[in-house]
Amino acid sequence: MKEYVGMVAAQIAQVLLIIVSKYAIADGMSNYSFIFYSNALASLILLPLSLIFHRSDNRPPLTIIIICGFFIIGVLGYLGILVSHYPLLLLQRHCSTSPQTDGFRMEAFDLSLTTQAKFIGTVVSIAGAIIITLYKGPSILSSSLKSEISQHLLVKPSDWVLGGIFIAITSILSSMCFIGQATVLKKYPAEVIVMFSYCIVYTILSALASFIVGDDLSSYSLRPKKRLLFVLYSGIFGSAFQFTVQAWCLKRRGPVFITMFHPIGIVISTFIGFTFLGDGIYLGSLLGSVVVVIGFYSVMWGKAKEKIVVFHNEEAPLLQNVEENITSPSP
């Protein structure tokens, strides 16, 4: 249950991060400066936490292979977040890693009922995300709020094709990043240290990319003060909190569990848009949200049943040995 609560909280933090980052970039900050500040702050937060939660006496040994793993997942994550800063931010990362984790042998693949439920639920969730994205429909509820933020989140229809390509690239990179994180956490189960290195790689790559492209130094200015607020939220909640919670859930439940919460993020963004940004509720968003929830629960049902089956399979040999000991005649 803790993992479910953690992932919902992480999705809320991510949706708000998308809105904040979009608004910060519209205010004059560049992708590189915003990512640099956010992850530099997150690194400063995670450094003392990593020393507290993973003391030297129980810390796993750090090898060259583990360090290379830190760098690889950092590069994949940075490329994914950089591509996702294209103006269609609210539509990012809807694809599941189920097919890829099957290829990496992180999810059991067979034709059982649980596998069918997970596969069908994944397809249904993606279909719901597509409905929300592409079908608007008539208005059902209109909000009385009028916010300037929503104006910054609008995208031109001519950008949708190119935006879809960027979304697909982001989905692939994000899936590979989650798989890489799961692999690293199996060999080095210290999620706070892993996420600290993750943010460090983000910070270094952002600084290098900014220097290479000749980014305007004015984009690094934290004035007006609202830029500082954007960075504080992004560093504390959008990076340090979200990354660490996701890594903790990833270590306990695997990549598929993490990615199945991304369609839920669309439902959360619809609610936040209606409540705080003055967006309306349309038939497409309502139908898509219902479809996403149905698909999500289908996958979660399959995962729960699969866990029960594994538990019984592990328990059966123990019971068999006990019965043999009881029924065997004493010498």
C-alpha cells in the first residue's frame, strides 16, 4: 500500500513540475538553466540524506561497473527530460515498459491470466491516454477560474506531429532509464545514493550542454523572485522527492509498476487543470480518464494475482516437506 501512495504522490509532484517548468521556461529560463538549478539543489538535499540512510557499515561496495551504471542512467534520464521539454510537456511519457522489461527478463512472460490482464490493461491505459490527448468533445464542466498559466501551456496545432515524435523518443528513453535503474538497484540497493548520483549527472550534463550551445547567461538569473520559487519547487519536490520515491518503489515493485502510474498522471493533470488553472472538463478527458483507470486496475490486478501465485509456489515445497516428515515412519 505504501508503494501506491508513494507513486500517486510522485505523479502529483511530476504533474506540478511539468507546469512549473513550462511556466519557468516561458518566463525566460532555458531548459539547461532550469534543469541545472533543479538538480544542483536536489543533489545538495540528497547528499546528507544518503549519508544518513546509507551509513558506511551497511553501504554496498561501490565498483567501477556500478559507477558506469550511475552515469548511463543519468545520461538516459537527462536525454529523456531534455526531449520532453518540447512544448507538449503535458503529454509526455505515456508508454509502458512492459514489452522492454520482458526483453530484459524483468517481468515473467507467459500466457497466463495474470499476463493477459497486465497486457490488456497496458493497452487500455495507453488507449485512454490517447483519447484524452486527441479527442476533446463537448464541454461538461467549465471552470470559473481564469489563469495566465494555462495560456503558457497552449501548443500550436502545427506542432502536434513533431511533438508526437518527441513524445515517442521520450517514452523510449524513459523506459530504458527505468530498466537501467532497476538493474543498478539490484546490484547496489541504496536508492538515495543512486538518485544523488543521478542528479549529479543531470547537473554536469546541463552545465556542459549550456556551455556548448552558448546559452544566454541571463537565463541563469533568479530574478524575478518567482524564478527562485520555480527552482525551489523543482529541486525539492520535482527532483529530490520524486526521483527518490520512484527509485524506492522501483526497487520494491519493478519497472512495470512505476510506468503504469504515468497514465494516472494524465488524470491528475486534468483535475489540477480544472481546479487551479481554469481548464474545463470535456467529454474526451472524462472518457479517457475512466479508460485509464480501468486499464490501471487491470494491470494492478494481474500484478497482485501474480504475486499470490509466486507466494503459493514458494510455500508449496515447504508444506510438502513438512507433510513428508509427519507421514514418514520413525526408525
